[in-house]
Amino acid sequence: MQITLPIHVVAFETDYAGVVSNTRFLEYIERGRYHLTRAAGIVISDVWELHGVQPLVRRVTMDYRQPAMHEDDLELTTRVVEHSRATTVVGHRLVRPADGALIMEAEQTIAYINRRWKAVRVPEVFRRVLPVEDCPGGCGNS
């Protein structure tokens, strides 16, 4: 499964020169991950109660390729790249459709904890509804 989320850059996301602040990209990918899980039928606020686990970001890697500017219309594509025993890797790719520019690529490594705050394996519900998306054309990080 993959989703594409439109993002319109507004003034408060930029610096004095109109360039998107690098900290905003973290917000964009969190938004992408949230929408991906929601599109798969997982409501994050219910996961703790229903499944006894909580996903959390363990690691983020991000490559900035081109600047994004005030008033840019962007598209963020988000997909599951990998499920290992204990983590899920979510890939993100941010592009500016107007000129095809690749703005940013990122990966989030997601770990899962139980109610005792101990790491657990990737819950079956996440594996089932968020399968690894194979994208030969490069829909996210490779």
C-alpha cells in the first residue's frame, strides 16, 4: 500500500528567504505515516487499547535534494519498505510535480512497544494491513 499526500507550502513553514525549514520535513513525513496507517484502517489512537502495542519512531534518515519554496505545491508518497522481526521501515518521497523535482527522500524505522514499554515484534495487524510495497519505478526510497 502506498499513499500520496498533497502538501501546499505556507509562509510559516519557511525561513526569511522563503525556503522550507528542514524541521518541517519531519512534520511532513509524520503526516505521511499517519495518513498511511489511517488509510490501512489503523487508527493510531486506538492501537494501544485494541492491540496492546504502540508504534514509535526509532530512527529517521533524510536526504534533502532540492529546496522547497513558499507557495510550492508538493506531493509526498509514503509506503512500507520493509518489515523485519521487530521494526517496520516506512519510505517517503517528496516531489514538486510542476517541474518533477525530487525535494526529499526519507526513511523512518518504526519500533513497537507493549504496555510495559518493552520492545515487541511487529504486530500481525500491521503486517497484514500495511504490506511491503514493491515499487520498481522508485515510489519511495530504495
